[in-house]
Amino acid sequence: TPMIIAYYTENSSAIPDPACLTHINYAHGRFVDKETGEGGIWIEKPELLEKVVALKHKKPSLKVLLMIGGWGDKADGFSMMARDAKKRTQFCQSCKEHIDNYGLDGIDIDWEYPTSNAAGISASPDDKDNFTLLMRDIREAIGKDKLLTLATVCSARYIDFPGIMPYVDFVNI
């Protein structure tokens, strides 16, 4: 069955038509403290996210995920968070809280890109391994009944695909 996935941002003006979609990734979840990776995540315009989640009344099979990250400073915080077990735990708990509070179907991680500072974000050579740890820890926090997805490039340059596959449901290329 094909999946039709829309990325919908807090800057969008029109609500998407759920009849045309299987999934909506609402963007953006952001770090409370992008310089340290601490404090979990927050959502700008949570009322808009609530409207998107309410589309499930029109189409119960629609899946709504919170997309965390993006290009540039929207992804800053990942490298510092993922390298520290305590910060990862806090981040994963925040993901679970947002799923529960908003009635979401899962989390979409959009770290552009582990090990790369091309977007002006902090990076470390260990990011690739730490990304795998992050996906493992998110899966553990949100459980197997919620979706865990990610967006990345097709080259697999930044991600250890064999390492993350036990934890993710699908990948957006």
C-alpha cells in the first residue's frame, strides 16, 4: 500500500486535505535549548498541531507525527543531546509526552545531518553512532505501537541504516 506523506509546517496557512494523505508530519518540534540539547522539545503554534490531529476525525486511518529538526538551526541541538545518555533520555521522554498530550501516532526525526555542520549546526564525528543510540532510545520510550520515522539523504552517508533498521518503521528519502 503506498504511503502519501505531507510535511506540514507551523507556517502553513491551509489545512491539508486528509482524503489525499496517509501521513502528516507536523513541523517543527524544536529543542528547548538548542545550544546544549537539554530540556526536551517544544512546539511553536501547538493550536495548529491540534487542528492537524483533529483531521483524524475525518479520516481515522490518518497518521500524524511530530517532525523534530529540519535544516539549519531547527536541527541544532541533536549532536549535543545524542552524545549524552541523560540528555537523550530527557529528549525521548519529551517525545513520549508530546505523543500522549497531542494524540500523535509517532515521531519523525529530521536531523540534517549527523556528522555534518553544513547547515551551520554543531556536529561530531560520533554523531552517526549516537544517532543509532538515539533511535534505539526513542523506540524504547514510545513503544512499538507508535511510528518512528526519519528523513535523510539516499546516500546513507550520515546514517548507519543496518544499525537503525530494528528501531524505525520507515525512512523518508
